[in-house]
Amino acid sequence: MAFTFNGNIRAQSKKGFDLDQAIIPLEFIKDGGLPRDGIPSIDYPEFLSVGEATFLNDSDRILGVKYKGVQKAYPIKILNYHEIVNDYFDGQPIVITFCPLCGSGIAFDALIEGSPKTFGVSGLLYNSDVLLYDRQTESLWSQIRGEAVAGPLAGIPLETVTTQLLTWGIWKEKYPFTKVLSTKTGYVRDYSHDPYPSYYKSEELWFPVEHKNDTFHPKTKILGIALGGTYKSYPFPELDKSGAIITDRIRGKEIRIRFDRENQTAILESPAGEDVEATTLFWFAWVAFHPETEVYYHSRE
């Protein structure tokens, strides 16, 4: 438990992480119930070809990354048990992250201030979202917030790398030469078993969040888009009403979202020349970090 500090009195650490310079409320940094690295990151990932990935069904979800001419698929059934993959794309360090509690998959450039970083799972949460830590400085990093929130690098932002949360069938059709993360992770896990099925259906949150909004079921999937300081959410039920292609404007910029009703996937087609962040995640998680979010409603267009 943290306590108030003044002068030279230090705030108590959690799991050995120094929270003195935390830029988020200490009361919302929660113990996830496992020790540091209790959820082990994958530090030496092995990959398969499409033909070798027989453990995947077409309906299985993957987090797809296309970067520097390389395509890789990270099955959610593996990420559920590891949450972090420290990887490289054409020599560039990239960290792949997934928070099962928020349904959020985000990739980041791991070359930070000119130095490559490797990441682990801290065992701590903020707004029910995984807090990563880098092993070089032991700073804590918020996945959805996309920046260091405690430690020597507090306040340093992360640069996102575009991801797509799709079904394996869709991804392999788009990228038949993709690499696929192997189940040979160095750990014994039953990757065919989903450890969170009841959680996805329940309205219950396992950990407190700073901001709530009951407009939708907390676990409703949304596509969250950030553009120029504006945040907008596109709930899947509203996209489902709108059809396969949704056109909208954010800060005067036209965007297009391609929604697949059968597979319940949404992909942002970015405006030309614009750097637009888009993440599929649960409604509660988006609102917890972006309470000012705008919301897309088909019936109100």
C-alpha cells in the first residue's frame, strides 16, 4: 500500500517499482495478483509459415502487424498467456502487447530515446490495463495510455505501430506469406484453452477504473480512434447497423472503416498521409482512459 510522502520520505514501492515520480494516481495502480513476470513475456519468439500453423482455425483471433515489409500474426490464444512479445521487424525492435482484461492489442516501437528496450509484465494494473516495465530502467508503461507513467522515463511517450485485430482466416488470405507466432514459447501452457470466457460476457470489472460510462455493456467491442488530440469510439453494434463501409470525419479528416459483420472485425482505412491511431478494445477500457470520447451512432447520423 502506498502512503503520502513529503520531503525525503519516499512512497512505498509496489513489486519493487519506484512510484515516487508516478504521473498517474497511486490509488489506481493495482496489484494484479501475480508477481512481476508471473505472466512471462516471450523474449525469443519462434515463427511458422501459414502451412505450418495447423493449431489455428480460421475463426481464431490474431493480432496482425505489417511493418517494414514484414507481416506477422500473433494468435490471441497465445497472447492471453504471455501479454508481451519482444520481437524484431527487419532489425527494428518492436514490442507486441495484449491486455486480456481490456481486449486491447497494441504494438510499439521499442527503440526509445535511441536505446532498445525489452519489456516484461509488471504484475500491476492501471485502469484494469496491463502496466509493462522495461528491463533497462524499470520504468512502468501504460499500454493504452502509451507512455511511461512511473520510474526514470515517466512522461516519455511510446510510438505505436499499426496493428489489426482480425480472424486468422482473413489475415492469411490478405497475407499468404505471413509469419505466425509458434506455440513453442519455452513455456508449458494449454493454448487451446481460453482462460477468460466468463469475464468477456460479464458486466463485472475485476479492477477499479477512474472513469465509467454505462451507455454500452462494458465489454462491448469498439474501434477507438485518436487523431490530433480528438478521441472517437465506434461501437461494433453501431457499425453493425451501418453496413460494410462507414465513412466519417474527425477534425475535418475523412476516415473509412471497413466492418466485417460475420467476423466482427473493424479496420480503419487511414486518410492519405495521416498518422491515425486505431485500436480494437472494450468500451469500458477506452472510456477509462478517454472519458471525453466522442461516440459514433448510426441512428443519429
